Amino acid sequence: MPLYSALVKCVQLWAPHYKQDIELLECVKRRATKLMKGLENKSYEERLRELRLFSLEKRRLRGQLIEKGCQALEQSAQRSAGVTVPGGM
């Protein structure tokens, strides 16, 4: 399990942009989750759910939403403080 945890943490830091890279990483993730005891006979989606993981696509979308939300909060705070926001609303 420590190796899998390390791989998950590394993969979380890397957001591939090319479909081929995404498919390759998703394939590795499918195999790795299938090696987990008690999850061998479950579907990939069930394995992800039980491990509280997201597919790469969902993780990327989630990351983009968080990033946009943080940017909006930062811009709002700067406007409230009277700071000029370049390209701001």
C-alpha cells in the first residue's frame, strides 16, 4: 500500500493534457486499484468510490473549479481592500 499511496500522490501533482497520457495513466490506475485486496472483482468505478478517488478527468475538472474559485475570492478580497486588479471585473 505505501507504493500505491506514493503513486497516487505523485499522479495528483501531475495533470496530463494529452489524451494518450491520460489513457495511459488511467490504465495504470485501473491495474493498481485491482491489486488492492478485496477490490479485485469490483468494477473500476466501484474501486474508485471505495478508495475515495476520482478518475483523472473528474480530478482535473475539480482542480479547475477550485483554482477558479480561489482566483475569484482573491480578486474579491483585493477589490474590497481597494487594490487594483489587472484584468479584474
